[in-house]
Amino acid sequence: MSRDEPPADEFALIERIRTRATASDRVALGIGDDAAVVRVSGGNAVVAADLVAEGTHFTLEARPGCGPPATPELVGRKALAVNLSDLAAMASRPTAAFVTLAVRRGLGGDFADRVMLGMQALAAEFDVAIAGGDTAVVDGPVVISVTLLGEPTLPDGRVVMRSGARPNDVLFVTGPLGGSLASGRHLTFTPRVAWAIDAASRCEIHAMLDVSDGLFADLDHLCRASGVGAEVDRDKVPLNSDAGAFDEAVRDGEDFELLLAAPPASADALRHAGAIEIGRVVEVGRDARPSAEGYRHGFGSR
Amino acid sequence: MSRDEPPADEFALIERIRTRATASDRVALGIGDDAAVVRVSGGNAVVAADLVAEGTHFTLEARPGCGPPATPELVGRKALAVNLSDLAAMASRPTAAFVTLAVRRGLGGDFADRVMLGMQALAAEFDVAIAGGDTAVVDGPVVISVTLLGEPTLPDGRVVMRSGARPNDVLFVTGPLGGSLASGRHLTFTPRVAWAIDAASRCEIHAMLDVSDGLFADLDHLCRASGVGAEVDRDKVPLNSDAGAFDEAVRDGEDFELLLAAPPASADALRHAGAIEIGRVVEVGRDARPSAEGYRHGFGSR
């Protein structure tokens, strides 16, 4: 229970965050009290909570095989961006973020300041208010946790879940995959919030999630949640030019593109919006093994 | 970017949390998708976000001067309890919690499980749903962050803030202070949620916060936010029997009792409800130094 770094530092940081916080009509009471008050229209709050940890989701020092080191600003940016990506996957509009920041001892108050500056810049781009949070100094890796509140954009307060895929749906991704960590794209990607809200307003989308664990791991999640199988045409899966071989690129993860299943009637509109068709949803019970022609995925059949 | 502990562990933990999650009519979509959907009645969500870190807010090994070590269950309990205490201070009713858990490498999956069991037991007592979260393994201290959503209980979606104290208000605390860390009470306290909601429904309360930084540090927060001063009668401040000397007991912090300012007309009802009068709110500009009779507090005058 070391209290050797004075709490005054924490209060000073909170005061600086508050000073820089952009006004938002969605935050009735912001940083500075025991809790914040966030206005929620329509009765449903959509809430994502993801952490990023030094050594797992970013590194501050150059290390072989770890891709480029992050600046403090990019660390703050990523901590918010991964949550924005989660809300994109629900076709929901982010509104207010809550941030807790465990700072490695010795990095200094400047580090926390720069993390928050990077986060606030991205928050401003997405019209998100940073409405509350907490900090501590720890003898170990930096851990930043963001809880992001948003609101549904579909009628009746609906969201797009993972569990709505049906046989004959077309599978799409919103962009190329692979090599995100090695290239540093995991620090600089643009969460697909605007794309998802626009697409969901114009086309029926049965299921959607963001590709954070790798295409096939996330397709596995979608199939299990929906009780369906999937067939992917590996020749159609778009890869980044700096990505490794196919099998590696679809396992890298941290792409933060969206993976979606939509009925054939939506397919043309989604293609027109830039989505790339990669396969099809099938009934469970068919052959679940990868084949030479592609990758046949039969989850949900177990 | 070590990914040496398989993500399967994370998925398994999330699955176990989901299995144990209690059903709640406030959570329209719970753990397992990219985000959760929480029903918010009345249009206002009250949101607190506090972290607890190993070495700062708890210790897992016996160390001189650190009080009793915590079990994993008590760590999970405390991570939620400090946030419940924040919502109590707003006279708000907690509904749904989001948890991110950075687990020190080597503690094993059993540790995370036991943390969540301890948290879920307290969540069940307070009718709170654990509705989402995230985990990672780190080479350093355990860091648990909880974001707690709740709803106002006062008419028109109002909450009790820190900033409403006025001269002549009576200052109260809800229980004895001091020695919380040394005794281990910081791990086992009962957040004053029920007391606060009941008291605020029956009496006018101008300002309230929970005593986490120590009585005078938190009184300082209340005075600055309200633009007032305060006079505390040190003989009236209730101390725990195992607390140290007065000056130490009021600086220990982590008491998680409530400190409140209420108009004289509310005083009898609050006394009847068990609150203990400790002083009075005064106008700013009076002598701000401690005096022999008591502790005269003149913040806001700077």
C-alpha cells in the first residue's frame, strides 16, 4: 500500500483532463465529482470495455519482432480506438468514454498527460466526451482501460449483434488484413464507426464484429454465436501488401476491420460501399475442415 | 507484444463469467458480443470508473505496515465496492458493471476466477449485473478497473453532487474513520448505497462524497467544489477504536463512509438515520487555519 507518490499528482492530472475536455451536450455532469451523468437517448446505452496493456497490446521501447514502439499519444489513441471499433461493430454511435490509467512508476506525469492528449485528439474526431476516470502509479506495465458508452442508431434501439447470421448470408470484410502489429497499423487505424452506421442505415446486416483476434478466430465467434457454418474463399480475402503468408495474415489479429454477414439482397449495396466479399454462411453439419479451394468453417456444429 | 498465453484462456474466463452472470432486466445484451446493451430509465446514466492496483490499493502478500493481505475474492470485492461507494455518494442506484482485469503472469486462471467470484457475490448483494469486460496477462501488478453504471433516484433525474454545500449547512459523516488499511476494513466495508438513497429520498442533502482520501482531503474537495469553508469540531469526529491518533486517522483514507452537507432543517432526520454531526459549513474568507477548538477549514477562499 505504497502511497509514496502524492495524490496531488492525480488531482493535477484530473484537473488538466477536465480543463481540456470538450463540452458535450451528452454529458450533464463531467469529470470532478464521484461519478458523471451521461444523457442516454432512447433508453439503451451500448457499452464496450477493453483494456490495452504494455507488453501485450503495445510496447514503448523498440524490440525485435514487436513492430514500431508506440509514443504515449499513440497508446492513448489505441486505448480509445479499440473501443470505438467495438461500438462500430454494433452499428452504434459512441458518446462518452471513461478512462482508468495505471502508469508505470518512473514514466512521470508527462507520460500520462501525453496519453490523454492522444486519446483526446481521437475523441474529438469521433465527437466523444472523456467524462471520467481514475489513475494510479504501479511498479509494472502501463494498463489503460476504457469504457465507452454509445447509443444505437437503428430503429427501436436495435444494435447489430454477432448472433444474427443465417445460411446463405454473404460474408464481407471492410478492408485488408494482416501485418497490423508489425507495421504499427494497430496504433493508427481508423475505427469503422462512420462506415458501419452508414451501411447499417441503408442495408440489412445480420451479424457484425471487428477483427481483433484474426479473421478465422473472429469468424469462429460469429459462427458459434449464430449457430451456423461458413465457407471462405481464400483467394478473395484481401491482405495488406506488407502482410505475411495467408495463414499468418489471418491469424495476426488487431486488424480492426469489420467482418459482417448480410443477406444476398444487401450484397450489392455493401459492395458499392466498399465491403469485400470473402465467402458465405452455410448450415451447420457440413464438412468443417479446410479444403484446397478455400477454408471451410463449420463451427456451431460441435 | 507477447502473445504467449493463449487467448483461449481469456475466452474461457469470459465464458465462465457469462455462465455465472445473474440475469438482469436492465441488461438487454450481456457478455459475449462486442459491446453490451444496458437499459437506462429516465434518460440519465450515472457512471463511476475507479481502478484498484496491487501494491497501491491492496497487497496479496503479508508485508509490514500494509495491513492484512487480500484474498483474490476480496480484491474483486473491493474493485466493485469502491465504485458502489461513488454511486452512493451521488444517491444513485447501481445497475451494471464493466470489468477489465490485468492479471500478473504466474497467478493463473484460478486467480482471475476467484477475483470474479468475489466481485459477483457483492454484485448480487447490490443487484448489479456484471455486463461486460476484458482481460490480459501482464508482467506486473494486478490492475482491476470497474466502470459502474447506475441511475438517479431523485426526482427529475437529479443526483447529489459535491458542489451544493451552502453556509450554515451541517456536516455529517455516516460512520467512524481511521485505520481502514491497517485493519483490512478497506477490503470488507459495506458501501453506503442503501443509506444514501434512503436518506436523500427523505431529507434535503446539499452535497455528498465518500471519504476515500481522508476526511480533510475530501472535505477540501467538497469546499472547493462548493465555494465554501468548513469548521469541524474534532471532538465530534468519530474514530474507529483501532485507529491511530486523530491527525493520522483523518488522513488514513479508504474509509468509504459518506461526508455530507445538509441544511439545518434536515439535521434531525439525518441524526435519526445514524449520521454523526461533525461541524458546519461557513462562508469563505474566514480564518482558514486549524484552531485549538477544532479544525477550521477555509478552502475556496484561495
